Amino acid sequence: MSVLPSTQGHAAFRNNLLQKLQQTILKLVRCPTLGYLDPPHSPRDRRPRLDIAFGVNAERWLIATVRDLLTHKELMHQEPVVRLL
């Protein structure tokens, strides 16, 4: 009795696994940018600068809301980031 799959069995297993991965991988639809922080954030400042909240909308999009903690401005509001399959 063989513990390792045969060459054909291994290839079929690999192809099946690749198909499943392709179906479940989240595809990045667009890359939202925040723009520039004004004033810029100093790398020496260890305090958090952004508050980021994530959610999922009715159309199965991962959405993000981003708020600048220094200026109290909302940089993004429920902006779609990635489509969930």
C-alpha cells in the first residue's frame, strides 16, 4: 500500500487545489489611497495617527472608514476596498 499519491493522483490533487484557491482568493479590485496627511506625520511620533474601521456591506465588499486623529477629518467613509467572494 502506497502512502504517497501516484503521479497522476498528485497532479489531479494539485490541479483541484489550485482551482479551489483561485475561487477563494480575494481579488483586489482597486487600491484606494488616502492622499497626504496635512500636517505630515513625523516618524518619531509614536502616537497613532489614523483610526481605521472595517466592515462588510450588503454586496459583500470589504469597506473602510479612515479618520485622521490629529485633525479629526474623515479621509474615507465606507469606501469599498476588496470584493469578497
